Amino acid sequence: MRKSTLFGEEYSDLIPLLLCKKGNGHVHSIFKNGFNIKMDDSLVFIGNKKNGLLPFGIHLLEEDTLRAVSVVNNGETVFWNAETNSLEFRAMSISLDKGKSFKNELSPLKNNRVLEASFERLCSQLTTVDALTGLDVDIKLFLNRFNDVGEKKWFASESYLVMLIEVVMSSDHYLIEKTLRFFLGRGKGLTPSGDDMIVGLLAFDATSHFISALFYKQLSELLESEPITTDVSREYLRYAIRHEFGSTVTELVNSLASGDNSTFNKAFQNLLEVGHSSGLDTLFGILIGMLAFKNPNEH
């Protein structure tokens, strides 16, 4: 059987080096929008741009995605051919020769005035969403309680959200680990809701740099030392630790960091539409990051 060759339209600038280093792998998981291959201990997504440009993605045209998904099988071997600059599968090759590399850049937070205006904008937009987060949090009720003066009574996941806001700048190993263990792997789907929230939190930190090195260290250690979450979610978190995110996340965070109102609504909607609740959970994580940045001594 003669193999067909498909061409990656766009690919993350991190991909070529990863493929050269890893060499061989197998098909890990297949979806409507594409599939993941596992190269050593790293995942590479190959598929369309429905969920944006991913930091570990090779993106194909829609028709090529459908063709690729139809001929790959779970577990089949794949290897990187450096001479032809392509991934070799049983029934096809995917070449990077005609593709364009991309990098999802993040802008630094402009100033405190922009922060306040962007925070209000995000709060206002999130409280119009008629849905609970994947961890069953009513965002409007949570914000109302958070802003109440006096003694507060937190419910279920809310107490851990408050703890998360407290520990991101903490040097308390025990509390950081306890909090991370609550969120990591919590929720349904390929990327559990708690993980999506942490990704959003780290995305805001990438523009403002306030989270402690210890928080990052313990997050990385948990991800690498035990199967605390799904393979796919772990890959997103690994990149988030390095401040690498998908384009739907970077576009929204850049809009907030720069105070660019003209791009906010579209970026918000694009992120909200990712997955079943992944987009909303990530948006809420960004908001939690902003709350932590604004309230360093909140208890």
C-alpha cells in the first residue's frame, strides 16, 4: 500500500526539537478533532485548530484532519524521519516541510489601573455565564461571598479555592501540597476541571509573576512523581509550568494584561467554547489568579 503524505499547516516552535530528541513513539488517543501521539513521555497533538493553536500541536487543515483520523489506530507505531522532516505512520506521513511554526507569546501586565479595569471586565462577563464550573462552583455567588465583609461561610470546593488564593505565594510545603492534591485530577474528562483551573491560574501568573517558586516546584513534583491526573492534562500542565499555553488562553490573557477592550469579547467567547467545561474552568482559574494577585493577604 502506497502511503499518502499530509502536510502540517502550522506547528508549535517547540515541536521539531522534541521530535528529534524523542524519535519513536505510538498513537496514544484518537478524537474527532485529531489524535495524540506519545513520544517517550511527551504528547504531541495532531489535528485541527478547533481548540486553538496548542503548544504541543501540529495543526492540519480540516479535510486532512479527517483523513488522518480515519487511517490511524490506537497503539500503532510512529517514528520521526529527520531526513524527510516527517512523522511516519503505517498508512501515511505527516510532513512539516510546508508548515509554519508559531509561538503563543504572552504580554506583561501593563499596570495596576489596567489590572483593576480588566478584573472588573472579566468578573462582569463571567457572572453572565449561566453555568456552574466543572467543580460545581457558582462564580457569582463565590465572588459575592469573597467580597463580603466579616466572617464567611464557605461551601465544598469554595474553601479550597480560598486556600489556593492563599497558598500561591506561601512557603508552607504542607498547605501547597494539600491544596494542589485537591485540584489535580478532580473532575471529569481528558482535562479535569481542577487542572484547567490551575492552567488558568498559571496563565495569569505568566503576565504578572507573583506565584512562589515553591508552588511551581511542588506542582511539577506531583505531576512527575505519580499518576495524579490524565496524560493529556499533565501535558497541558507541564507546558503551563513553562508559561506555554494554547492560543485561546494567551489571546484572552493578553487582552486582560494590555487592557485591549477591542479583543476581549471574542477572546472570551473563543476560550469559553473549548471543551465541555474546560474553557469556563480555565477562565475561572484566570480570575482566581487575579484575585490572588490583588489580595495577597486574604485569609
